[in-house]
Amino acid sequence: MQNNDNWNLKDIFENNEAFEICKKELNEILEDLKKYQGKLAQSSETICACYVLYEKALEKYEKIYAYGMLTFHLDMSKPEGVKLFKEVENIGVSFEMATSLIGPEMCEIPEEKLQHFLQENENLVRYQRILQDILEKKKHILSKQEESLLSFYGEVFSNAENTYDVLTNTEFPYGNLIDEKGKLVEMTDGTYVKFLRSKEEKVRKQAFDLMYDKYAQFQNTITELYLARVKQNTITSKIRHYQSSLEKAVLQDDSSILVYEKLIETVNQNLAVNHRFMELKKKMLQTKDLHLYDIYQNPLETEDDKISFAYAKKEVLEGLAILGKEYMDKLKEAFENSWLDVYEKPNKRTGAYSMGVYGIHPFVLTNFVGSRRDVSTIAHELGHSMHSYYSNQTQPILDSNYTILVAEVASTVNEILLAHYQIETQTDPHKKAELLYELVEMIRATLFRQAMFAEFEKMVHEKIEGKEILSCKELNQMYYELNQKYFGKAVIIDEKIQYEWLRIPHFYSCFYVYKYATGISSAIAIADKILKKEPGFVEKYIEMLKQGCSKKSIELLKMVEVDLETTKPYEAAIQFYQEKIEALEKFILL
């Protein structure tokens, strides 16, 4: 019998034979696609037929890629899994080579002719969004020959990230520490934060030192990997005629440079609010010196987390019940039908994510160790999953893959709704304050911490684009000074924090992290309306989730009254953060 706490990858392919059949079918479709090369301008029927094949190829490739990646992530040291993922990456190169010529050829069709095709053939309406997107990004799509050459480098471009993942996930034993009970225990990436939340300073400091001593040991290697990724990104951006790598990233998100700049500008103008929370932490912890390895502990926590997965599931379902029966029914299906791989295992990929697989269902990876944060992580990742479910059910595959700018909204709405439920249903005043502290800490980590990461990324890319020579020394110093700015004078900025940037895997997805900060700013506005039970708003919110990428991301958010190109959502989020800090301050005075 299938264990519901583990993925059932048979939902994708029943056996290896089914995998091989799908590969064969994909190859046949890709061969058929080649027949349309040089012929797309002939008629609207030709374009339509080409895109029908493209959709079929994409659906099969998505299943193949998911199967390979998910198998690999269950045990990243297993040779069979490594081999399968490498094979899948090669298939991805073939897919890119076969499909990369469509965009450039479509760009060669005069706009008037393409508009005429759209008007005369109602079947092309299905592809209107992607065709309009091609027209808008026409200047960034290269010639057929250039696109073909770039597609050959697809696997090479991912080498830095893949090498980093393998290095840090399979070859990074951090060592042992002495825990609160005096026992010698191994520290893993999954238990690191749990040790940082320990009541014992010696445990926290041991964990901090073990983590950053290991990354310091490999700082030169990891710096080269990261700079290779940044250089690849900046070179590709230049080749594609973007003004900067930031412009390339935000346009691909259906975002804008203004969104990025408004976020960092507004956060920098309000760093005093974050400093105020650090001062409150110091007071609550009753310590003379507040170190960076102290900030993760909850001073109001009365006992260690001992949360079972069954209890976590119950809290998530009850906390999100406000989103309606349909939403709840699908969440129950996720728990009962192996959408999640729950527990930490040797050589399993660290962290958490949700991966939607069109025509199947989403798959969620977590590394559950029984902390309260793990409960929030489950709610967060299921927010992504439900977004994928609604989008995949409603949109054709080419319009189903929403951008991360919108995705981090759905996940963070779930976190805020869960936190509100936990606080409101708690009858013990001290426990209620403990949960309130966790909500404030989540906002700090998602808004201010991710904004700091985003500012670091922007600085690094601008220096590389400005032809500056960077080494780990310069990157470490930049990161250290950002910590000083963001945390303020109440915190001792320990020297080893300079190595923290080395352990952030999201930096290999350039300009990714800012979307966590815009996401929580949007989510606070949305969750507030849901909690106030504004008539029709839940329906409006779910309707937004169903849109996929059929509209631009900024326009999708306007459907729920959020405009990220203004300072308003960021100011509102920081105001919400400040109000919760003030509520905690009042608790201390009681």
C-alpha cells in the first residue's frame, strides 16, 4: 500500500516502459514540429497546427522533466537518479532546440499580417496571449541561427546551479554538536534552524559556527560558481538586447524595474521599523548582547516543538477553511493522495517546493522535522499547489504557468490565514503572544530579509555589468555591510555572517527572491480582505488564481486591488508589521 506521506511517482508514469513510450512520443512530435520550420508565415492554419503540436510536446516534456527531477531529489546520491536526471536534462536540450525556432520565425511575420491571422482564425484565440507576448518581446528574440546556437548551451548554462546543488546537498556534512541534553548529535541543513531556535546559547552558537565554517571552507569554489551564473545571466541579457539583467528578469516575470525599485526604496526608508523589532527581541530575550545566532529563537516559546504531521495537517485544513469548500476538498485530496513527500531523509533535497505537473497534479517536497515553522511551510507550499491546480484546470498549458510574482502571493496568503487562525483560536494569552511573535518573525523573514537578498543581487549584477572584478572577499564584505544596515545597532553583526550568502540556493535563479517580498506585501492586502469577509472577495481571489498567465502578472494583481508599481502595498505591509510589533510591546508591559 502506498504511504500517503511519500510521493507516488506512478501518478506520472506507471513504470519505466510508460516513461520510455512518452519519450518516444515526444521525439516524434518534435520531429513533426520541424516540418513547420520556415512555413509559419504561410497561413493562420499553419500557425495553429504548429502550436497544437507545441502544446502536446510541452505537456509530455513537463511530465518527463518532473519524473526525472522528482526521482533525483528523493535521493541525490543514488546513481540511477543522477543518471535519469541527466537524461532528462538532455531531453530538455532537444526540446529547446526543436521549439526555440518558433518565436524567431513568428517575429519575422509583419505585425499587420499576424493581427489579420488572429482575426480570421478563431482557433488562434487560444494562443493570443503568447502571440501578443512574442510581439512585445520581439526585439529580444534573436535570429533562428542565434536561437539555435543558444539552445545548444542550455545544459551548460545550468551547470553552475547543478554543481552547487550536488556540492551542498551531498558533500556537505556539517559535523556534530552537543545538544541541550549533552548528547552528541549530527547537524544537517534541515535541523540547522531548529538548533538556532534552542534556548541554550551554546547550542545556537555551535550550529552557527558549524554552518558557516563549512561554507567558509568552500567559499572560493562557491564564489566561482555564483559568479559564473551571474556572468552567464548578464551576457545572455546583453545578447538579447536588454538594458540590464534586471530588466530581463522583471520583464520575464510580467513585472517591471519600477516594482523592484519601489520595493527596495520603500524598505530602505522604513528600516527603523525592523530595527525596532530587533530592539524588542533584545529586550524580550533579556540579553546584554544580541547576536545573529540569537534572533531565530522565540523568547515567548515555553516548550520545544513536538508537532506531529497529523496535527500539522489538521491545523492547515482548519486554518484555511475560510477559503471555501472547494478549496478544502482539494487540500484533503492533496494530503490523502500522496501529493506531498513529507519527511527529511538521507540525501533528499533540502528545503521545500511545489511543482505543478500539467494533466497530473502538483507535487510538494518538504523536510518535516516537527517545528511550528514546518506547519507554515506546508500551508505555503500548498498555496503554490492550489494555484497550480486552479490554473491547470482552467487554462491551456501555454497559459497555465503563472509567473513567480503571482505565485508567491498564493503561498503567503495561506501562511497569513493560518497564522491568524492559530492566534485567534489560542486561549492562553502567553501562547497567543508566542504565535503573534511567530507572525511578526515571518513578516521580517519574508519582507525585510528577502529585500536584503534582493538588494545584494542587484548590487552584484550591477558590478559585474560595470566590469568590476569580484572575489569572495568583496562579496563577503558587501553582504556583511547589508546585514549591518538591515539589523541596526541592537544586533551584534557576527563576522561569520559574511558567509551566509554562500548558502542561498535561490541566488542561482537570478532576481528570484524579490518576489517573496512583493508576494507578502500583496498577500497581506489580500488576506486582510478575506479575514474581514469582504463580500465576494474569496471568489475574486480564486478567479485570479484560475487565470494562470493569461494576463500580465501586474494586471492579475490589480484584479484583487494590488498595484505593485506604487509604494502603497509595501507601506501597508510595513504598517501591518509595525502594528504587530506594537502589540507585542504591549504584551511585555502587562
